[in-house]
Amino acid sequence: MTNSIQVLASFSLVLWLAAPAAAQRPTQSARPETAVGTGGTTATASDYRLVPGDKLRVEVYKDDKLSQNLQVRPDGKITLPLVGDIAAAGRTSLELRDAIATSLKEYNTNPLVTVMVVETVPPLIYVMGEVNNAGPQPLKGEMTVLQALAAAGGFKDFANTKNIRVLRKGAGGIQTTLAFNYKDAIAGKTQPVSVLRPGDTIIVP
């Protein structure tokens, strides 16, 4: 009887010691896709929006003909067999992946698609019109319209600072115009656009 109790106690001790180790074992999760920029920098695919010139690797599971190295054309599109032209600029790699997969469902009921950003173009914005230093500017991190205007050397004497426009191209090359009132912005009022995206053009009339 004593030997049986000792065996049960030893078995319980082993289970008690094993339980914390199992609880601490990390669960395996899917590795997020990344956009690899020039200079070795990386950003999550959900953060980076494609621009013309970006180099991509499109992988379609078990389909060597559709798996290709591509570059986003100046018109913002890429071309794939079966799919044809598809808008890439303005989309994240995940959004482009979903668009490609949707287009392929006509030929494959459950296509598995991966879009990897192999190389990115250094992002630029443009400040035009009544500013002292008009032209392209490097987009550094989360740059605001106010910061871009300051980097452009401020306004000329007759600038209309209440009717500044920000031109932005989205998916499919569709352009939207966003209003920006400089006086409201420096007063702390809410603006419809604050953080700039690659390719944005600020126009100061």
C-alpha cells in the first residue's frame, strides 16, 4: 500500500512540473508579410502602400507560370497571366494579394497568393505653387502637411493659405482632392488630411 501511494505521489509531481512548461510554450503563429525597403529597412505590409517602380514577387501556390517577379509600372499597374492588368499603386501588399486571389477564382476555386515587396522606391511628395522652395521632397516617416510646407520654405506673400489642396492617387490611379486650411491647422482645428502618403502633391494657390 505504501509503495502505491509513493508511485501516485511521484506521478502527480511529474504532472505538476510539466504543466507550467506547457503553459509557457509559445503558440505558433503565422509570420506577417513584410515590405522590404531599400537600405534593409522593413515595414509591415499593412503599413506600406505600393508606388510605381516598386519591385514585387508574386507567388501563386503550385503555379510556376503565375509566380513572377514584377515591377509596378508608371501607370500604377502590374500584369499577370489570366488576370491581365491589375491596379497595384496605392494598395498594400495584402490588398493586392486579395485582389489577385479574387481575380484568379474564375480559374482556381481557392488560389493561395503571396505578394512580397522586394525593393521599394524612395518615397517622395511634391509641394507646388506659392511656396519659396517648390518641388519634390523626401517623405520622412509620418510627415504632416504643416511639416512639408515648412520644409518648402514657407509661403510667398500672396499665397492663399485657406484653400490649399492635397492631390492623392489611390488604388487604380483614382485621384482624390483633399482640402487643407493652414490657418485652421495652426489653430488646432481638425483637418481632413494630416499624415502624407508617398506621391501626394500639395498645391498652394
